[in-house]
Amino acid sequence: MNRALFVTLLWIEAAVCFGPLFLVLLLGVMFFPLWASMVISGLIGTVPWEDGAGATMWDAVWPMIFVLCGLVGVIGLVRTLLVLSRKERPLRRSLTTVMMIAVGLLGLISFDVRGGGFPSAIPALLVYYVLPGIGSAHLLYLAREVWLPTKTEFSGDARNAGT
């Protein structure tokens, strides 16, 4: 396959699999200052947290955590896309990017569990689980030789490190 076509299809795949979810993340980024001000005003005591509806400070902290997890996941995703787009591969292998993608997926799963359960509508299942899951699995499969250590690197270096 032509390299330019491969890179183009890779970025199209990322746009299709993660585009709708990225818009939800942008909405969270826009609300982040509001949630931060709610937490700060609750901590310094200008606004009491306990009200008749039973709202607590965690109702503002959890969305902030989800947004931060999403941003970490997006950074890992973009880093993987950039590495796969280049002809030359990095010399150093790192599990950091795999962990960043895992943090993003964990935040995504926690987002729906915290929100009252998994969505039952088909579009919500596609946007929150199927497309990001397939996209992440495929990108990590394509980048397996870049990010993950090989079997010989993993077992050989660890056993011979102390001798």
C-alpha cells in the first residue's frame, strides 16, 4: 500500500472512531472552569455544598477527573498517530503512550458508570464503546512494534540486569 494512502486512511479512521467522542471532550473542557470554580468556592466556604438535592463536591470533581483522563488519552492517541505517520520509528520503546491510551479508556468507561450505567441506545454504545474500542485496539496493534517491548527484550534484559 502506498505510504501516503496508509497515513490518510489512518487519520480518517481516527476521525471516525474518536471524532464524536472528541466533541464530548471539548464540551467537558469548556465546562472545566465552571466545575473548578464550584470546587474552589465549596472548599473556601463561600457556597455550601449540601443542598436539598443532595449534591456534593464530588459531583463537580468527577467530571474534572474524566476530562483530565480524556485529555491524557487524546495525547496518547495523537502521539501514536504521529509515530505511525512517520517512516522512521523511534529508537526508544516506551509503555507511556500505551498507558496514556489506557487512562483515556478507563476515564471513558468510568464516565458512563458514574453517570448511572451503560447507555442502552445504539448510537451511544457506538460513540462511547464500540468505535473507541475498535480504534484503540487497531492503533495499538499497528503500533505494537513501536511501543511494546519484544519478548526477548522483555525477558532477556530483566534476568541479566543483576549479573
